[in-house]
Amino acid sequence: MKKLVAEFIGTFWLVLGGCGSAVLAAGFPELGIGFVGVSFAFGLTVLTMAYAIGHISGCHLNPAVTVGLWMGGRFESKDVIGYIIAQVLGGLAGAAVLYVIATGKAGVELGGFAANGYGEASPGGYSLTAALVTEVVMTFMFLMIILGSTYPEAPAGFAGIAIGLGLVLIHLISIPVTNTSVNPARSTSQAIFAGGIYLQQLWLFWLAPIVGAILAGVVHKNFLSRAKN
């Protein structure tokens, strides 16, 4: 139960901090934080939670991370479903708090509410194919960073920094394409509140991150890990 509570809180913070920066702070052109600021906000949520709850739950905060670690032989099958449920619920709670805050301003228009999309729902108008490739590759690399930086022989104590900065880089690359998912829980939480086309396209932001995570788990386990792992 401690692990599930930790995953709930961590994913809550990821959505509130990361999506909150996009919905609330990025809307001020003269003072706003823009793509760079949003990218760092997402990275900082993961970095801070890595040291706050990493020793409790491993700080997955993401169904794709859970699946990727399981595929890589680093996570037990019996815990996968519980983690994913806790992550989705935590993300929804974060989005709910963000919605209450964001609608506390007269005449506010939430628009896409930091949801993910492709085609007309893509920030840059990128196609389904471009979005699919982006999300698969970005999630693959995210899991490679996670699996590598948490490997027993990796420098101790620095994994959170590598993972957080890795997520910053991923957002810098992919915000224009899909608004960056690499996390089905984060995508679900925003799509529920944005509705419409974002809910219709949500399937991609479950499929692509999970595929990328599975590929990373297989590659790391078979080509970059010792046999006993």
C-alpha cells in the first residue's frame, strides 16, 4: 500500500506540476515560460519525486515505465496492475486540482488543457505517423535512460538527475509534435478534462508509449544487462 500511495502522490505531482506549467504559466507571452519552461517543469517533477519516493516505490509515475521495467526483468508481475491504477488515479487527481485552479479566472478558455494529440490536435499540426514514431522513440529512449541509470553498476545516487534531465530533453524535442506524452497516465488525466478530439485520440498515447517501453525493456535485458539479470 505504501508503494501505491507513493505512486499516486508522485503522478499527482507530475501532472499538477508539468501540465500546470503549460496551462497556467505558459500563457503569458511576455513573462511566460514557453516550451523550455514546460520541459523543465516536467523534468523537475520527476527529479524531485525520484528523491522523495524513489526509495519507497521506485518512482515510476508512468504506466509505460512500469511495463518497461517489468519487460526488462526489473519489476515483479504481481505489482504491475496496481501501479498502473495508482498512477492513473494520481494523474486524474492532479488534473482535477489543476482544473479547479485554472477555472478560477473569469472568462478563461482551457482549450486543449495540455492534452496530447496529432493532426489538428497536434501543436504543430503533425500527422498520426509522426506522432506515433515520436512517442515510440521518445519512450524507448526514456526507458533506456531509466534502465541504464538505475543499473547496479551505474553511479549511485545520480539516477534521478539523469532521468529528470532526460525527460526535459524529450519534451524539448516532442512538445511541437504531440505536446509530449510518453506517459499514458498523464495523457489520460488531461484528455478526460479536455474531451472531444483529445479523448478520441487517447488510444495512441497508450499504445505508442507502451510499445516503446516494451522495446526498451527487451533491448536492455538482452543486450545491455548481465545474463543473471
